[in-house]
Amino acid sequence: MQLHLNIAGWLLVFLAVFHSAFPKYFNWGKEFAALSLVNRQMIYVHTFFIGFVLLLMGLLCLSSSRELVETDLGGRVCVALGFFWLTRLLIQFFGFSSKLWKGKKFETSIHILFSFLWVYLTAVFFTSGTQ
């Protein structure tokens, strides 16, 4: 499981870095122009902190995979992260409208790719936490 935690760690670091591209890729400057300053800044700040938490999760997996697998506290942390990723998996199907991806080749492939990623992360953390 340590190998899978290391793989998950690198994936999470990549996701963290990927968040920095959101404003440009999703054209937030134009899209958010009509929002009040507080709402616009809340979106930027929340996105930063999501990316920051992903980075910290990834670094935890990369630096402490053995402890996550072999200690009681590590197991509890993994189970908590398993619930985190299970929730994200459920949001993928029940929080986002299928109108965003159905009938669109690129968006559908991204939806499927990230669905598999959330399943993988959920499985890695739950399995690591219940050994």
C-alpha cells in the first residue's frame, strides 16, 4: 500500500499545481466580472486553499506512507481521507449536472478520468486505513 500512497501523493501534488491554472483556463476574469468583490475573492481564496490542502495531502503521502500504513493514527488519517475522497466521488455524480459533460467528447472523457481518479483515491485511503 505504500506504493499506492506514493502514487496518490504524486497525483495529489499534480492536482494542487493544476488548480493554479483554473483562473486562466476557465476565464475567471471575464466570468466573475459581474460578481461582487467579496464573492470573487472568496472563490479565488477557496480555490487556493483547496489546492493547498491537496498539496499537503500529497506531501503527507509522499513523506509518511509507511507511518500511514503501519500506525493506528496513520490508519485513522487514511480512513478520514477515504471519506473525503468518497464524498468527492459522490459530488462528481450528484453535485455536477450531467449537462456539463453529456454529449461532449472532451468533457465526457475528463468526467470519466476524474471519476476513476476519485475511485482510486477512495480505495487507496480506505484500504490503507483498514489494514
